[in-house]
Amino acid sequence: MLKLVKRLGGDRSGATAIEYGLIAAFIALALTASLPSIRKNLTGVFNTVDTELGQAKKAAKN
């Protein structure tokens, strides 16, 4: 029984897969947390572009 416990304790073959899984989970968490601010920033950029294009269109008509 002690031999089995030592052998299982020394087996590290699944450790890398678990580490990659944790890294992927943290990346997903970071993306999920940052998406609202990214969306807000992109909305601001597109609104600014829309406003500028509208003003340029009006200026071109005059």
C-alpha cells in the first residue's frame, strides 16, 4: 500500500494539464471582466467617428 501511495505521489503527468486549465480559466476571467470597459471605449470611438463624418458631410454640401 505504501508503494502505491509513493508511486501516485510521484506521478506528475496530469499537473501540466491542470496548470494549462487554470491559466485558461484566469484568461477567460480577465476577458470577462474587461469586456464592459472595452465595449464602452469602442462605442465612444465609433460615436466620435460618426459625428465627424456627419459634420464632414454637411460641410461638403455647402
